[in-house]
Amino acid sequence: MRRIGLYYPYIHCRDERWLKLTALYWPKLARVVPEGYPVADSDVVLALNDGIGFLESTRPDAAAEAIAPLFLDLLRERGDELRARYGVAEVLPSNAFGVTMEPSASWSAEQNHGSLRRFGLAGLHLDEIAPQLRDALAASDLAYITTRSRLDESATEVRWVAMRPTLAWVYKCALTEELARRTRYTPLTDQSDSHGTHGWDAARVAAVLLDPYPAARRPNEDAEEAIGLMSVRLVVPEDLDDVPVEKIIRLRERHGPEFDAYAHAVSSAAADFRESLGAIEDAEARERYLALKVTESFAAPLEDLRKAMRGLRIDTAFSSLGAKVELGAAASLAAGSVPAGQPLATAAAAVLGIASLRRNAAVARDARMNAEPVAYLLRVERGLQPQRLHERVMRGIGRATGTSV
């Protein structure tokens, strides 16, 4: 069974192109939504939810309690160092603590929480941090709690824990890793500088926050995410931003079994990669091997399937042309003029043969498509790419002969 993606580090996706891509190769996407949080989704998210139920919500409370001891221990052992580097009092006006900060006109739930940005701070929702850790962070001058309200006066106020961005990022990565462990979801992000959700133990947290030259991160992008993204990019148009999300929804709705077969192929390729090459530490070498795996598992089979569909379409078109010639003879027979040398049986057989031709061609097409896990990628290619004139002609032939995909 395929795993569900886990979006981080925000609640609302920032990049709609990334979200469309993700909807093409992940069955579902979970996101961390604290209880009572006033979600404000974009039209793309609303359409994906209405069409295929794409986004799910998960709460952070239990994971926050689980990782609190890690940060509490670090506070006890190296609190002075943390305060010297990440203290918040020096960047805030003297009356900032405990004051409700006014939302700006462009207020958004996670865009550094509006006016927090003015102070060089980032915000985490109150429920993303266990109460005992919140209190300890505030007492150590590493965070303060502030209340924000939506522009809509009727909306519920939201309370945030404000802290320095690096500290907030490290905490969010550790929280995401714990959530992924508990749910078996796969962390996914549209923020290229946020990949870092693996291996957040006490030593790594301390190294990233406090060591002047922390050890380089090991490659940690999930193989399933990488292979899925690389494979779907084989067929996605460059102007995906302009592709209506409804097209993606129709692809998922109409070709569910093919999507499932492709999804299992991604999981299988990722499992094989992890087993044989998962220990690679060099990031560039890992990327090259991933590209080879995608070529082997998806690019080459996809090209073979393209050729097979083109061949099937051409063969059937020629067969159809021959049948239509015979059908013309049958029409002449029906009009009372039998062509010289045209047997009655041949002309009559053409009437039935042209009907069965389309059916047989469609059976041959479906058999080949059903046998290929990359068939879904061909559907995506045909469904999202704008068609040139000769492609429209070939699709027309395919529809006429029962071989169109």
C-alpha cells in the first residue's frame, strides 16, 4: 500500500504548481492542522478536496509531547548558549510581550505571521509545542506567546509562539519527523530549503543550533518522493501553472486503476532503490542513481508504450481503410448495383467486419495499457499537453478506430 504524503513546514501550501504535481503522483496529502485553526484554502486546494479528497488533516499534539524532552534537555544543558544566539528580547520593543499584534492587510496564517517578520521572528501555533516546553522557552527568553486574529472579525483568535527562525525551523523538522514516525506518512515540502526531516536526535539538534560548523546533512530526501516527482515530470508540461486543476482531477477520477498501478510501481522502484543503493552518502551520486532508476523503471517503458500505441493506431487505421473500401462495395450492393467480380458474401461480411474492428482494436489497446504501470503517465501526457495539429489528427484516427488513449 502506498504511503500518504505529509506536507510541512506550513499549513497552507505556498506553491500551487508543486501541489498540482503532487496530486498527480501521491494518493493523498496530509497536513498539520491544530484543533480550531482557521484554515483558508486556495481555490486549487478546494477543488482537489472536492474532486478527489486529496488533503487530510492531522493534529500535532501527541508528537509535540513526544519531542518536548529532547528540547528541554538541551535547554538545561546549553540554555545560556541558546539564549545568547536565539534570544528574542533584544529584537522586540519593550512593550511587545503579551500584546496582541495587529494583522497587516496581507495577513496570512503562516507567512512569518504578519508583523512577526518585522522583528525577524517566525511563529509556531500554540498547539505545536507542548505546554511545559512553551513555558521553558518563554522563561529562557527564547520565545514569547502572542495572539493574532483573522482579518474577519468573527473568526477565532489564533495564538502563536514567536521565536527566531532557525530555532523554529529545527523544531518544526523534529516535529515533522516524529509525526511521520507515528503516522508512517512521508514528509513532503514545496520549500527547497526545508528538506531536513530525518535524523533529528539530540546530537543533531545541538549541532545545527549551536556548533559553528555543523556536520553536513546526509542525503535525506525520501526515495519514493524523488522517484515519483522525477517520473511524473517526464510528461508534465512546462506551463503547468496554466493547466486547470480540473484536468488533474479528471485524470485521477477516470483512470483510478492505472493511477494505482503507477503508484505501486513508484513504491516498488523506491523500495528497490533503498535496498540496493539507499546507503549512498554523496548527494550528487545519489541523484545520478535516482535518475538511472527513473529511466529504467519509467522513461524507457513509457517510450516503448508510446511506440506500441502509435503502431497499434497506424495498423488499425490501415485495416480500417481496407474495411471501409469493402463497406463501400456493400453499400453499392444495398443500392442494387453490385460491382463486377464482388462476391455477395464479401460485401456482406464487410458490414459486420467494420463493427468488430473497432471493438478488437479497443481490446488490444486496453490489454496493452493494462499491462503497463506507466500507462497512467501516458494518460497524463495526453491529458495535460496541448496538442499540435498532427497530434489532433492522429487522435482523431484513434477515436475512429478504437485505439485512442
